[in-house]
Amino acid sequence: MERKEIEEKIQNLKMDYIRIQGDLDKLETVGGNAAGAIRELELIETEMKELNQALQKK
């Protein structure tokens, strides 16, 4: 993956993270099941960490 592709992927993940975090806040406010949103955030964090490490190697 090229540097530009990695940077774009990171930006997209950041936008997804913000969106899901907002959804999580809403779920917690109404007492909904937030486990799925929390898991999704954890997956995004892991992927962003891996992409940032790959970016440092470029």
C-alpha cells in the first residue's frame, strides 16, 4: 500500500470512528445495547494503529 493510500484509509477510519462514537453516545443515553459499537471502535483503533505503524515505515 502506498503512503497516500494509507493516509486516506486513516482519514476514513477517523471519520468512521467519530460517527460510531456519536452513535455510542446516543445508545448510552437511551440505555441501548452499546456492546457492538464499542467492539467496532476497538477494531478501528487496532486498524489505525497498524496503519500508523505501516506509515512510519514508509
